[in-house]
Amino acid sequence: MAAPGKLVVLADEAALARAVAAYFIATALDAIAARGRFDVALSGGSTPKAVYALLAAPLAETALTWSRVRFFFGDERCVPPDDPESNYKTARDGLLEPLGIDATQVFRMHGEVEPAVAARDYAAVLRAELGPAPVFDLVMLGMGPDGHTASLFPGTDPLTDDDALVRAPWVEKFSTYRITLTPRVINAARTVAIAAGGAAKAAALHEVREGTYDPTVHPIQIVNPHDGELIWFVDEAAAGALSHPV
């Protein structure tokens, strides 16, 4: 089965990061022009670090009115905000602090509190800031070698507790809870960008885009915005097992 969404193949992970950063800026400019602000859900993983460095560079700084950007998170580890594993800390250190983003523009998941409470509280934040049916301008996602995205992992129906907007699943492979947006929120976005780089992602990308549709095995297959755009940014290494990479 062919997966939905446009596929963009870049030469390597550096080119992938540049493409994602450029897409971020273009999408933000369009949103600000149309609605006066840009609401984005950031992702974890290694690729965002390179993207953040590019966005915080002087050229990018002049491209956007950063005071019009509001930052949310697609998922979080159940750790304090200063923990090296924290997605918030990665964004804070690489993007938010270098750009001098005001704290009122940042809405983090509170990974240091009881997971179910953190999930419930973040759902309340989304409803308060984005309305009863939250719509992001951009949701940034990655894909793990096992086909997971955000903190939707194999072995469980990703639509579990979908109406809750945010849930706190137990992730058996890491023996811990995570906090994550549900597909309902992800698929309501105006744009969703998935970034996947490296040969370790090749087998999963092949199965996700060309194999059997089963989101309990590859949760990222559930990502398919209802009325928005879905775009995949991958490098040649990650695309190496695809039959038709372009």
C-alpha cells in the first residue's frame, strides 16, 4: 500500500535538516500572513537539533517575526525539564533561548508530574489555546526504526484514547510512560512534516510506505491529515529500500 503524503528525498542528513528548516520558515510565513500567528508542535529526536541550529542562525532570525510563533510539543519523556532526555530541553537549548523566545510563547508538556495528570493538563492547554478541536499550523514528527512516531509505539492501537487529545502510554520497550498527542490532534493539523534520516530507518520506511497497512505495527501509518498537507523529508540512506523513492 502506498502511504499518503509527498516524499522529498535529500542527499544526506545535513540536506534533510536544511529542507525541514526551510519548510518550517515557509509554513510559518504563510500562517502569519493568513492568521497573524504560527502554532507549531515540535518533535524530539536527533534531526530537530540540526533544524533548531539552522532556525536560530542569523539568516533565519530575520526571516520570521518570532513573536508571532507559539511553540507546543508533540510528545515528551517523563523527566524534568532540565533532564538531557527532555524534548523541551532540546528545544530550549537549541532554539528557544538562542532566539530569546518569551516564556508566554512556549507551552511545554510537564514530564516531571504524574503522566496521566500531565496528559490531562496538556489537553486542557490545547483546548484553551487552540480551541475545543485544536488545529496546529504545523506538526513536526520523526519516525523511529520501529515505525513509531511521537510517542505512539508499536503494539497498541494508536487510536486508543484518541478523543483525549493527549495520552500517557506505557512504553514497554523503555519501561516508562511517555506523553503524546493523539492522532486526532496530529491529523487535524494544516500541515504535518515527517523527517527520517539514516540507513537505520530504511527498513521501516519501506514497510510504512510500501507494506501492509497496520498502525498497531507501524503507528506512523495512522498519520494522514484530514484537510491538510503531509510531507515526508527523508535522506537517500533512509530511502534506500524504497521501490520508487522519487
